[in-house]
Amino acid sequence: MTKIECIDLVKDIKGSRVIDGISLEMTSGKIVGFKGINGSGKTMLMRLLSGLIRATEGKVLINGKELGKDITFPESIGILIENPAFLDAYSGFKNLKMLASIKGEADDAKIAETLLLVGLDPRDKKKYRKYSLGMKQRLGIAAAVMESPDIIILDEPTNSLDTAGVDLLKALLQREKARGALIVISCHDMEILRELSDEIYVLESGRVSGCISGEGGETDESQNV
């Protein structure tokens, strides 16, 4: 079982407090949503959970190991935060194959399967620079999930996706949840967030102001949004 614990997390940037005393706990086999307006702290919290930045105060524990002390990054994680970035001169398949070569946990068949799951053709030789915004987003999602990580963090994964892309994303996340992954997502569309999430943390000014049950969870609703 995978468990993430945030304990009194604080993050200051240039004298401004962007995360202000957040404590929460998340476990595997769930989809956890973050909801809040721009600047509420969603992306910054995701960066802290991913080990991309360090807390000013407090700690993040991954299965009891402290990020930045016991481990540098979570040991099994897939991330899409803000805009995906790949090498312009290579196809989607080639980009994923180069990424997969780092850990060797996804072979050609797994890469091809993942591309199909997000609605991309693994045989397409089109270079990344010619991809539409929606195709780039799909490739970013594929990169985050292709190695079947224990933790998946997706910041606004529905950005630039059409209806068909959103439907594929929903099916993919349900599949990853059933596999036992711990999935953390943010989404500006509350209807989609409710549909996907077991529980939703509402962020305001760097604080958790409430927790709402999603359609897959049993958390008591503590705040209306």
C-alpha cells in the first residue's frame, strides 16, 4: 500500500507564503482531487508531493520516508505538472521510448498500449513539434502512466482535451485506480473532478479549507462548492 502524508507543510517563495500549514493523508487505490482558483496553491502542493521543490517547514512522507531527507523523490511516480515538454524532432513513441530507457520498466509493447489508451497512434511518425495542443497533452498523460507507477500526479490533465480525450482520460484513471495506484489530480471542471475523485480537498490561499466527497468516495461533505 502507498501512503502520502503531509505534515504542517509550509512553502515560502520570495517572502510570500504560498502553502500555509497543510496537513493531509492520502492512500493507494484512490483518486484525490485538488480544487481551487489560480494561485490557491494546487500546483505548488503537487510540486511538493513530487519532490520537485522542498518545503520551507513541515514534511512530506512517502510510505514513512521523508522527501528531501530519506529519499530525493518518490520511488515510483508519474507526473504531469503544467505543460508537457518533449523533444520536438521525435515522434511521440520515440519520445516515450527514450524516457522509458531510463528505468527500463516499460517495453515497446507497453508504450504502444499506453499511447492507444490516450488516443494516439503508436505507429504515427509525426514529429512532436507538429502535434496539436490536445495531442501534446495526451502524450504527457501517457508519459505519466506508462510505467504503472504507484503514485500518479496530474495537474489539470483535461487541458486542451476534446470530449473524446476527456472520456479516454476518465477510463484510464479508473483503470489505474483499480490497479491500486494513488492518483492526485487537479481540474477546473468541478463536475469532472467530482466524477473521478474519491475525495476532493479545497484549497484557498495555500490552506485546505474543506474536504468534499466525490462520486467514488464516502467522505462526508464538509463544505459546498
